[in-house]
Amino acid sequence: YQRRVHGAKGVGELRATRKAEKMNGYDPLITSTDLPEVKVLKNRYTIIICVLGLLLLGFMFSFIAVVVKDENCNYNNSPPLSPLLYVNYLGMSKATRQGNEYISEFWASNLTIPTSDLPNRFANSTHVLASSIYHMYLNNAIEPIHLLQGDEIWNYYAGDPIMLVEFDLKAQTFKKTCLHSSILLGCVPQYVIKSRTWIGAYLPPGAYWVLVGAQVIPGFNLADVSNVNKTQFLDIYKNQTALINQLTTLAPL
């Protein structure tokens, strides 16, 4: 057929041309999409599409995190590990003020601070440099409103979220902070309560238990604790009666 169309000389020239094209990487029998250059270009487009897809997924998760953030920190997925395992393993004892909480001292510094080196607001006694405790709250247990003279660091360890509530009596405002490892709930795993701040805490709806830690600087001293004046709080926070009543059902210690 080629001889009839091109002639003997034409066929020879055609074959020589094709042989040269093949040596240069071109084969007319290969489609354009099978060429090495085209394959590389397709791979690049695939990589670009995958990267854009990952960026889109990241944006979607960030959007979800903002959407699901709830100031009441509703949570309904308690870890399967029993809280009593933590109680036994950490040697915790049931607190006397309410039957649904456990506590144990984890550490107290050997270093001490003389009273003369502390501000006058602290109790007239020597303080250890810092101290730390384990604290477990169970089944609607609360941390009643109180005030410490020093700083306090709260750490989340296990269980459900716990809601910390700070009160500013002068500004007549309050602030809620969810303590938990899940950032999708808008929570933080560690939080500092600055000195002389009124603070209370409670388990939000759907939460059953939580294990936290608290470090106090200078170390904890019962004489440094100020108890809440419930009447004063109810007068200032007239629109938060339920919250104040919840966090003042018992004395801090």
C-alpha cells in the first residue's frame, strides 16, 4: 500500500524519517498523552490537585472547629477507662466536702519562702515554693467559688471537660474557659488562674468525670483561701443566679 501511495523511493524516505523520529523520542503510533513530557505534566497537575485538596480539608476542619465551639462545652463521649482506676493507681482519697470528688497531693517543694519575702496579703507563715495536687471531679461535682493569694495552674489529664469560671467583681464580668485536650470544643489543656482571682468550676452537660492537676505558687496554704460572699455575688451577677447558686452550694474547703 505504501509503495502504491508513495512509490519505492517515497517509502524509503518515509521509513528513514520515522526511524529518525523514533530515535528522537517521537513515535506517531504513540498518542500525545503517552509522551514522557505529557506524563510528567499530568503528574504535576495531580500533585497540585492533591495539595489543593489537603488545603481545602484543613480549611473545612478549621471552620468546623469554629462552628462547634460552645461556651457551655457540651460533651457526650466519656473515655472508656474507669475513673476509679485512676483513683486507685494515683492513691487518691475521697474529699470530705462532697462525696463525688477525690484528691491527693502529688508534690510539694522542699524550698521555702519566708513570710517577710511575701506580700502582706499572704498568711503570716512560711510557704513552700510551690505545690501540686491531683483532683478528680465526678457526677456533677463542683469547685466552689474561692480566691487564692497566689497563682494557680490547672492541667487536664483525663476524662471529660471541666468548665473554669473566673469572676471580676470590679468589672462585674465573668469568663468561662473549657479545660480539656479537644481543641474542636474550643478547650485548652492548661490554664493559669492569676493571683487574687475569684474562680469556680463545674462539669458541663454530658460530662461525668475529669482528672485534673493544680499547681499553686507559692505552695498551697489554707490560710490563703478566701471564701465567697454569696449575697455579694448574687447582687453583682443578677442575670447569673443559677450559675452562682451552683458554684456556692458548699464551702471551698
